[in-house]
Amino acid sequence: MTAAAFFDLDRTLLPKASGPALSAAMRQTGVVSARFPGESLVFGYFNLLGESLGSIALARQAVHVARGRAADAFDEAAEVAADVLEPLVGPFARMLIEEHHDAGRLVVLATTTPEHLVRPLAERLGIDAVIATRYEVGEDGRFTGRHDGHFVWSMGKIAAVRDWADQQGVDLDASFAYSDSIYDAPLLRAVGNPGAVNPDPRLQALAVAARWPVLHFDTSPGVFKLPVIGLELQRSLALLARPELFPYARFSIRGVDNVPRVGPAILVGNHRSYFDAMAMLVAMGRTSRSARFLGKKELFDVPGLGAFFRAGGGISVDRRGDDPDSPDAFAAAVRALAGGELVAMMPEGTIPRGIDFFEPGMTGYPGAARLAQLTKVPVIPFAITGTEQVWPRSSRLPRVTQVLRRPEVTVTFGEPVELKRRSVVRDMERVFDAITALLPDEVREPPRPTLAELARAYPDGRVPDEDRWYAVDGDGDEG
């Protein structure tokens, strides 16, 4: 037996209801002459909270609109609607369809929407079969005003899916299903691999209780969105991360216009402090975007914290593996870029320690150049300064008492790096040079530190005897 992947349509493959586009297409082609009463309110509620019994009652009655019309009367409207709806299907949904095809599974559209209205859209998406509400056609070739078979909703949908699966020899236990609606719970329970996509509040609760994956086809897998309002966790935190929340630091964010408003890009910068994460959160709040940040696996392994990072769009990088660029992280980053997202990384991998913190120039992993060469997306350099004054490596917590003498934290985004895309090593050098060029002189070529400054660059605040020679005389406090 083979397996299949069943996709709901509205608020699943599509981010919102298909009804407005279908209704407009039918008016445009003259199949219907006017909107149905309360149309905007019904679809507005649906887009916000999902299906309701009222919207389904209207869907049941829609069969009467077609009564007496020729079976092909809606064909033009279906094509017009597909022109509008097909571009709305997000890249991550398309990638998932392709992955199921690559795995040898049939891809099926399972929707309440009438089959004659959605088949053109399904064909454009490369979907193999459509399980949808069908309208009966009489011997005269006209719709009779009755349903032909199941009304494909809730228990009617799972019944139609079971009938189709039996006919096609499909094993539901090995199959996948994706839906946004609590009314599709019977279908989700019937397959071995359910997925709650952009779930309504009740399905969200069920998915959490049943430990089903919660997905959003407009973001990378695993990214959490706040229920109902649909705002990414990272984006909500960035909007809340106002400088006023950090009275012990002053922020200066520059070059925000260099971050693309839409489309993929790789953000690459330096790493100076544990406070860099807060600085970047403040900086991203000045843009209209969120980003998929690569971080070391050790952070993601911390119970609770790791789940929070993943929900915020973090990508775990295993620096202890055979490949320093972490194949799994690389694949996740490629996927995010293919979906039109930003990917951010600090290629040094960790905060430079001790003497290395004061060495001019940058070194690190070449993952950013490899990604750029593969995906052909722009690389945007960014430079962070001052965060080590807020939270030096020698401290367990940020210095929150520096309210009267607040250090300045800067995040500067530069123009896209001009890459040759012939040599990964040389392109990575160009990226490092671009980041370094954004730094002030005292950071780009720092003077030799005092012993106290050197001590702050070690985790325990103590300079090993063999490294003391690097510090200048004076200010001998070792922290």
C-alpha cells in the first residue's frame, strides 16, 4: 500500500479563506450577480478564528446557487480564481508538497469547497487528487441543486477520505494530514502523521495536548506564532524590546534601510558578548522582518531554553560534529532562504576569548559564503559594538547597575557585500572585511588592553599566568 498527504485548503494551503476570490470571480464572469448578505463579516471571522457552524451552514446552501446552471458554467470563474489564489500559496507549502512527492506519496486536496471551483488551482499546484464537495449533475447536464456524495466537512470529510483511500489502496496509518480546523480533528486522528497548520484556538489546544506538530506555511518549520493574532514569537519580542527596557545601556541602530524589506538575505556579523542577542532583538525591531538565527547546539540542549530558541526561529548548529558548518543547520538555512526569509549568523561561532578578543580582524566558519554561493542571495554585514561593556564574558549577568554611566551599544547594518561567488574562502574573507569596515577604529584595531580589560574577556574573570604578558602595565585589578 502507498501513503498520501492530505491538505485542507482555506487557512492551510492558503493563508486565508478562498471564498472572497471565488465569489469575486463568479461575479466577474457573470455566474452570480451580487454578494451574499454578510459576506465580508463571515469571511472576516473565518480569517481570524477559523470555521464556524454559521459559515458551514452557508457552504451547505451554496449548492442551491448552482441549481439549473450548466455543469461547465463555473469553469471560467474557477480559472480566474486560480489566477488570484495560486500566488498566495506560500513557498513552504510548495516545498512540503514537493517533499511528499519525492517520498513517493500522493498529494491530495481535501476541502469543503466545491470540486468544480478548486480543481484548476489543484492542478496548478501539482496536486494528484481532489477530495471535495461535489454537486450533482442531472441527465440534462445541469446542476440539480443537490450534493453528489459526501458533504466534505468534518465527519463527511473523513468518510470521503476513507472511501478514496480504499479505492486507491492508500494506508492512512502511513499518511499525513494538514488542517487548521478543529472540525478536521477526525481526519487528523485517522492518519499516522497529523499536522495542525495555522490552527484555530480549539485545534491549537488539541494539538498541544496530543503533541501534534503545529505548523505555519509562511514560516520555517518549528517557528511559533501567537494564536489568533498570528504574530511570530520573535517578531513580538522584537517589538516589545524597546530601549527603555534596558536603562543600563544606550542603543544606536544604524543602516536599517540596508536590510531588505522583502525576500531572502543572509545577515552576518561579529560576536562580542552575551548581550548581542538583546542588541539584535532591538535592532530587528527597527525593521519589518524577523530572522532565523543560527546558534550553537549547547544552547539548544538546555531544557526549556532550547525549545524557546526553536520557537523563536533559532537553528541549532552542532560545532562538535565532523562538519563545522553542521549539515542539518545548513539544510535548515537553505530552506529558510528558499522560503524568502532572513538567515542571521555570527560565523566566529563563539565570543572571542581572552587575547583573541583584542586581536584585529575576524576569523570563523565559511558557512555564510557557502550559503550565498548556493542560494545566490545577498549578504548583509552587521557590526556590534559596546555589548561587552554591558555584559562582559567574565560576568554571569549583565551589569544592570550602570544606569548613570550607560555604555553605548551600536548595531550597524552595511550594504550588501560584493561577492565573486567563485571561491568560498575568498568570499568569506570579503564578508569578514565588510563587517570589520563597519567597526570604529578602536574596535577594528584595538589598543593593547589593561589587565582588568583582559580579565573581562575570560569566563572566570582571571587571566592565566601565561597570558599576562599581553596586558599593558597599570590597572592591575583582575576582576
